[in-house]
Amino acid sequence: MLVMKYPARRRTDLRWRIAFENSAIGVTMADFTGRFFAANSAFLNILGYTESELYQLTVMDITYEEDRELNLGLIQELMEGKRQHFELEKRYCRKGGGLVWVRTNVALVPGMGGTASFWFAIVEDITPRKEAEEALQVAQAELARMSRLTTMGELAASIAHEVNQPLTAITNNSSACLRLLADHALSPDRLRRVLEEIVADSTRAGRVIARTRSFLKKGPTEKNKLDVNELILEVLALADRELSRNQVLLKCELTKTLPKVLGDRVQLQQVLLNLIINGIEAMTTVTTRPRILCVQSRISELGNVMVAVCDSGTGLGQDADRLFDPFFTTKANGMGMGLSISRSLIEGHGGRLWATPHSPHGAVFYFTLPAESRRDS
Ligand code: ADP
């Protein structure tokens, strides 16, 4: 039942009160200290409190710790008259434990005829939707990981070669030392030089493995401030051998003063690697002109980060509209998920991914990512 200590009860209030009481959506009121003084049964059901228990509490008491700062900031703006109302999706702590996701719509009702102003909130339980969204995110992350595994499978020969080279060098160096030792011909100077080479080679092999492992890691989306140029160089290191094996000339044109972006390192690496491998694959049949892959970073007209991956391959042809469709592939062993997953990863970062023909040959794939500083404003 909706209990109102104030404002004054008038006849029209009665009609409103009946409406609130029967509303399937939570309705509540709180004074300036945030203490509740009115709530309908839908609101009480969301939280599991009785009326008298609720009136001992304030809005912040039942707001989940991680959501308090944002909530307080909006309340502050409301109090300072910077906004008339606000909408916020946040978590409440239910009586006896457990969290519930709600969408709250809060307005400040000015005082009238001697009554104090108060906060008025409409509260909707959105837990099922949030749970479905989380499940979808987990499924998408798993799909993205599976596609990374496939890409890595394609790169397996390159990676094996990259690790094998330093290992062979280590074996050769160690065998040479053993031979010299047996002949009593190993000077300390020579031994030091060889050991230094062995350390450098094993560090190199270790780095390849670390890069591969971090790329394949399983984990939730993790957004950090990232330098896109750094990401590009890391991915080019992963694809380095694939480029040389396919006799592809790499051009890397990076804008130095690029703003940082807020993103998941592994996901963005995955997008770049997809585009680079696709570019290389689009050039395998090209024999009458140079195979050139150009990776550029720049600042877009809107001040965001823009990356272009351009090739001199076979081009997009008739299929330009279908490239981003799931399972669309023109390759014998293709899965057709790379571009569709890449697009959803970029859109998940608030950016865009698209393709255009490249003149006179090939294709360009562009993506943008919001600059981190612009997100704050
Ligand atoms: P897959 O590589 O497994 O086929 P993708 O989703 O990455 O899956 O690509 C889908 C299709 O888009 C490819 O099969 C190819 O026909 C086309 N495509 C992708 N990148 C390029 C490119 N750089 N040049 C020409 N066609 C491309």
C-alpha cells in the first residue's frame, strides 16, 4: 500500500494513490536526505522489504556499492537544477542478500504550500533482460575466442617456425660449446658470447609464446586505455612470417599523435589480425603486380581513431554487400565468421567497421574507435 506522510492529501491525490498502488511498476518517494517515505507494493516486492523496514533506509543504503558514485552525481545535478530528471540503470541490494537490476526514472518534485520538495522515482525490474544480455555477452565472447583459435590454427605453421628458429640456434650454440669444451678450446670470452646469444634466443621464443598465449586467453571483456599504434605493431609481429612467406610488402603508416582509445586489447588485436590475414589471403593469386599490404592509423574528421587495412588483392567484386554476413565465405576452408565477429567487436567498442574498393586494385577495410578523451565529454 502507498503510504504518504506528505504532501497534503487532496481529492485528486486519492485517484493518483489508487493508480500507484495498483501499478505493476515500482513507485517511491524520498526526502532530501534520500530517506524513503512512500512506496507502492511493486517497489516493496522488488526489494523484499516491508514498508516500515524500507522507511528506516535511504536510497544509498539499498544502492549497490559500485553504482553509488554515478547515482550520487546525478542526484547532485538534480539538486543543482542542472536537470529536471534522470534515468539510470543500476543495482539494488535486496533484503537478505542478492542483487536486482532496475531502471530508475527520478524527478525532483518542488515543494508547494508549505510542503518540502521530494524525489519521486519510477522503478522497473530489468533483471531478466540484464541476465539475458550477460548470457549473450558470454556466448559472443566464446564465439570470438573460437574464431581466434581458428585464426591461430591458420597461423600455426608460422608460429611453430618462429619458435623453432631460436630453438635451433640455441641447440647449435650449445652443441658447439660442448664440442669446444671437450677439446679444451672454450675460452671464457667465447663462452660468454655464446651464452648471451642463447639468452637472447630463448627470450625471443618466450616472447612469441607469450604473444600467442595472451591472444588466445579466455576471459571477459576488459576495457583499458590503449594505444592503437602499439596494438598494430603487436599484431604485425604475430603476422610477420605470414607476410614474408606470402611475399607481401608491408607499408605501415602510423600517425604519431593518436589519441588513446578505451578497449579490450585482445578483441581489437583479433579484429586487426582478421583484416590483415584476409588482406594477405586476397593477394595469394596475384602474380602480375606487387602484393602490398598497407596499415594506416589516423585521426578521423570527428577526432576519433581510424585504422585502414588496404591490400592490392582481388578486390570485393559482387560480394561487397555480403562480406559481413555470418558464414559468408568464398574460401575453400573459410568459416565466414571473421568479418561478422570483427564488426560486432568494433560496434561493441562504439565504433564502425566497413569496406570499400581500393583503386586500382584490392580492398580497404576501415574501422573507427571513439577517442578516450571524447568519451568523457
Ligand atoms: P573467411 O575469411 O573465413 O572467409 P571472413 O568473414 O573474414 O571469413 O571473410 C568473408 C569473405 O569476405 C571472404 O571469404 C572473402 O570473400 C571476403 N573478403 C574478406 N576480406 C577481403 C579482402 N581483403 N579482399 C577481398 N575479399 C575479402
